[in-house]
Amino acid sequence: MASKRPIAFDACHATVPAALFAGAVALSMLAVHPVCVAVSLAGALLFSLLARGGAATARGLAWQLPLLALVCLLNPLFSASGSTLLFKLGPRSVYLESLAYGATMGGLMVAVVLWFEGAAAVLTQDRLLALAPRRARALPLLLGMAFQLVPQLLGRSREVRATLSACTAAGARPGVREALTRTSSMLLTWSLEESIERADSMRARGWESGLARTSYRPERLRPRDTAALCGIAALLALCAVCAWEACSAWRFYPTMRGLAPWWCFVPLAVLAFLPSGAELVARLRERGRR
């Protein structure tokens, strides 16, 4: 399947896909049930194929599926519980229930990773930055300064140590504690001097000038976005109730039993396949306009 940028959520506010994917991830992590995990995994995989393409999804599955198999096979060795004995591996007994629990947990991990990858394809950096509070928008600046200053500080530390080692006319080479003290004091003096210059430079550019900094909002929350958020909230609440009903009745040990009625999984299936359905409808509409 050819890769194509997802377009289903371009026309709505970023809070709509953020709420949808956050709810899908939360339910995938909390609903430890074979059917719930299978439905979530199928929905996440389908959306990944639509949003990221077959090649990118296959590259991810190349390490995700071995992880699933590893969790599935290791769980019976660490948790030898159950009533259906499959075989014995030396002194360890491998039970069907332990194998099913490991497969469920492995599928849960893969489903969560796929949901995060799908959300990253929809929620770009600009949309996530628009969702963040005004104070949090300075975070990229702080991270950029940290990534710049840490290597600079390490380089200067090596420079100071090399200079102290080269100064042999003052006597014997100082000990480790003395050298560390001198290096730290010189780096602290150097950093304090540059911090004053950096603070003056940022103040000259308007940071912390006492005035509220204006910002451009590329997206506006419209009534239809509010309606979509209300619908997603209602769907998530219904899914939470159904997942609670299904998980509270299900037992892995000592035997797998307590499967809930089929209608308990319908809201979960709607939530899992809602992003894929929206993407398919959006692409069909775009193709019809052409």
C-alpha cells in the first residue's frame, strides 16, 4: 500500500484527533482482555497502513512482532500457572493460559506502539505546539539551549583539564580531588559570565519584558469541533463501561473463562476503526472532487 499523508483530521481542530488517539491508547493499555486487545491491534494496524503506508508499517512490525513473540514465549517460563498443560520444558511446565496471557500482553504492547505511530502521523509538531499552553511553547527554546550548552560545557571541561595538565611549571600535578575542584570552579565562573550575556541578549529580544507575548493560532475551535469532542467523550465513556464489564468477568487463571456478551465489544470496535473509517471517507471524498 502506497504511503500517503493522512487527511481525515485536517479539517478539524487538533484537539479532536488528540482526544481520539489518547482514548484509544488509554483503553488499549487498561483493557487486558484478548478480544479487546485483538480489536485494538486490528484497528491500529489498519490505520497505520492507511496513514503511514505499507513499507513504514512493515519496518515497524519487523521489530514489533519479534517482541510480541518474545513476551508470549517468556511469560510461561516466569509464570507457570494454569490448568491446561501443553508440554514440559525441563522442570518448567508450559500451560495454555500462561501462553495466552503472554500473547495478550505482547499484542497490547504492539497495539499501543502502533497507536502512537498513527497519532504522530496525524498530530504534527506544529499541531502539538498549538495545543500546548502558552508557557509550554518556550519548551523548544529551552531544549535547544540545553542541547547547545551541554556539549559546549563538556568541551570546555576537557579544555580546562588539558590546560591544567600542561601547566607543569607550578609544581607537581594536582590530585584528582584538587583537579576536580579547580575544573568545577573555572566552569562555574565561565558559565555565570555567559549566563549574564545570554540573559541580556534574550531580554533584548523581548523575553520577560513584562508584556504578554502574542502568538498566532492556526486553528480555531469551531462548533462542529466541540460536537465531535462531545461525541468522542460519549464514545470513550461507553467504551470504558463495556471494557470494565468485559475485563471484570474475564479470567486467565486457572482456566480461561468469563467471556462477556458480544455487544460489549461493539463500542470498542467502533473506537478502534473510527480513525480508519474517517480516513477512508476523506480519501473517497477527495477522489470524488477530482
